[in-house]
Amino acid sequence: MRQNPTETLRRVLPKVREALHVAGVEMQLTAAMSFLTILQDESVSIHAYTHSFLQVILLHLEHRDTGVSNAWLETLLSVIEVLPKETLRHEILNPLVSKAQLSQTVQSRLVSC
């Protein structure tokens, strides 16, 4: 990621996304920590990070394993601190408000809060 972020985002990240759908707990935790490290190291611009990583983070917030869910939530909370307000409103707040509705599962509502 540090040496060639554009190529990594184009070739590697799609494979990571695919693998996360069937990944075990250890791989999920590693991915969440890696996404956080990429953010903290500023390996890519915040725009590129939002475009490439944010939906993956949001998708895995409701993982059935509490530890994995918490790892993704920790990553999201760190991302929130650096996102522009418009991105927060449209990409995070609106989807989480809809997932906090009473018709959603308890886990979904808790994560959304």
C-alpha cells in the first residue's frame, strides 16, 4: 500500500473484499486493524480511503462475532474523525439511522447507536 497505493486499491482490495465475505474471525480482525493502520498512516487520501474502504467497514459492522463487530466499529470511529461533514451525513449517518429503526435486529440497532 505504501509503495503503490493506486495499484493496490485496484488489484488487491477487490480480492480482500471477496475474501472477507467468507473470512473467519482472525482474518476479519486483521482486516479491520489493517484498514485502521492504512487510515492512520495516511497511505491514501481521505477521498480514496472513503471510496475504497468505507463501504467495506460499514458492511462488516454487524458481524455475528462481537469481537469482530467491535474491531470494525473501532475502525469506523477512527474514520469518522477525519471525514468531511457531507460524507458523514450521506455515507454514515443516513444508513445508520435507518439501521437503528425498531424493525431492525437488536445488534443492528446497537451498532447504529
